[in-house]
Amino acid sequence: MKIRHVRAIAVFGIAVVALTGARGSHGGSCGGSSSHGSSSGGSNHNDSSTSSGSTGSVTGGSSAHKAERDVKIDECGLDASGKNLTAKITVTNSDSLAYKYDVSLQFKGNLGDTKVNLAIAKVEDLQVQPGASAPGNASTPYTGSGDGSEYKKCEVISASRTAS
């Protein structure tokens, strides 16, 4: 093989690695109840099933998504009063600085279900010390007319952190 072919292959390989992020073992694959995504597949956010109580955590990605990777959904669904959709989260800060986290979660139904109203809840200014975890609660009024069973999971749609 000529040297220019070897050089072209090497450049192509570097370009592929750069474009895909080369995330190693923390890649964007989904599956399982303790990894990123719901138990039936995955998305690029943190899912948690309301019916089975499974939890999820976000892995992989660039440093821009570090705040999302720090969030774990512990539980989500309709509260005991039947008036609010609630999510319990745990934010783990493995960095050496203290941060305040803002997290937005969306409650979702089955894919393509048009009967599910948009429901978003937020946790704002959750203080997490370096090397520690902190619990957070998010809730939003339930606007449906049933028992809340149309909401099958909740998902982190955005998360950010600022040094505090």
C-alpha cells in the first residue's frame, strides 16, 4: 500500500474518532434499568418508568452535558393526592467545586400518545457540595382527568450547573 493511502486512512480514522466523540466504555448506548434510557429502549435523556419504579442515569457525552450526567431520577409519577406529577432526583457532584444545579424534567406517555398533556417540572438552585449528592423534588400540577396512568416515564430535558 502506498504511503499516501496509509496517510489518507489515518486522517479518515482521526476524523471519525473526532466526530463521534470516542467516548469509550461510557458511550451513548442505552438499555438496562441502571444505565441511560428507559427499560424499553433509550433516548438521550434520563428516563424513569412510573409503573415499575426503575431508575436511570445518564452516561457518556461531552463535558457540556456533565450536569445531565450528574442527575439520577429515583422516582416519578402522580403523587398520593392525585393533583401533582412529581419526580424525585438525586444529583451527584463528583467535581472538586460546589455547584448549584437547575434541572428540567418532562413527564411522558407512550410514543405517539396524543392524549398526554405537556408536563414539565423543575428543580432550581439545588446546592451540591464537591464529592457529595443531594436529593431534589420537582412537581407540576396534573392537568389530566384520569388517574395519571397515561404518564409512563419522566426524562431530564435539560440540566445546568453553576459554580457556587
